[in-house]
Amino acid sequence: MSRPLSRLFARLLRQSRRHHSRHGLLDLDDRQLRDIGLTRDDARREGTKRFWQ
């Protein structure tokens, strides 16, 4: 694979992982959110960001 395509693929993969991680915050209960130092509002803000943000 060419270098530019390889970098593009890596970037898309990172963005996808970030999106899934952020979206996963929405599934956590309040106790789990407290354990990682987030509030429900924090999780909602992060979980609804666009994948490119």
C-alpha cells in the first residue's frame, strides 16, 4: 500500500476507534462514570461528538 493510503487508513481507523469509545460512554451507568471521573453530562457531551472532533 502506498504511504499516503496507509496514512489515510490509519487516520480513519483512529477516528473509528475514537467514535466507538466515545459512544460507549453513553452505555455506562452512573457508578461506572464516577469510577472514571465523568458525570452523565460529560459522557453525553463526549458520546455525541462527531467522529472527526
